[in-house]
Amino acid sequence: MKELVLIRHAKSSWKDINLDDFDRPLNKRGEKNAPFMAKVLKKLVKKPDLIICSTSKRTRLTLDFFLKEFDYKNKIIFENSIYEASYESILKVIKNIDKKYKRIFLIGHNPGLNDLTNYLVSSFKENIPTCGILKINFDIDSWENVEKDSGELEFFKYPKMLDI
């Protein structure tokens, strides 16, 4: 059994129009939602074995709240290919995860995370809002065996659903 927790970065700021998209920080709502959603996630899952995170500023800032909440000090892979990635690119990253890791947190962006979830869980037709979290379970021994419709959605949560 493998567990994949997808986390979309928290709401980012458009305040400085001169900033490159990659360098945008979180806005006030993002800074409020991220620690809240980290607490929600901690009630639902155990600490991850590995975290993979996009290299953008907003994903790194979102990550910080989850690291703190989970008191996570294990391996983190900062992956450039997750930024503005297609689901195929994200899937390639997942398929290359060492099979010794059971529970993975992956922090990234839409539309890639949404498209990936649609690919992995045929019944998923939602939009993953900023700071949305979801968990997909796989009845496999190795990450390389992840394929279309092979996942089962355990939960999907996001801030507005929880009245924050």
C-alpha cells in the first residue's frame, strides 16, 4: 500500500506586479489557511516518509507550515519539474520515488495537481482550490506501478469547505 497526499500551495500574492510568477509569496489569506490546513491534515494522516515540493516561493512557504505542524525533519526533495508541470511530468516524478517510501506529501500547483488527480482517480471531478489537500491510496508495492485509475481517494479538503 502506498499513500500520496497532494497539497496545492496556499493563496499567493499578486501585490507586486513586477515579481515573476515563480517568486510570488503568500498573501494574508494564504498565511492564514496554510497553518490551518496543516492542522487539519495532521488529524487525518501520519507523518510523511518523504516530501516532494515545487521550487517556487509560494510552495516553499506553504511547505514551511506543514513542516512545523508535522515536526518533519526527514528528506525533502525540491523538484523544479513540478512548477507549471503537466500531470505527465508530475507522474514521472512519482513513478521514480524509491519504493521504500510509503507515505508521500507532494506540494505543487494547478492545473497539474488537478489533472493528475483526474488521471489517478477516475471519479474525481472537482477543482482543487488553493491550499486544498487530498489523499490517494494505491494497492501497489512500488511507485513505478502507479497508473491511470489506480488510486482510491480517501479524502479531499480545502479551506472554504471548512469555513475558514
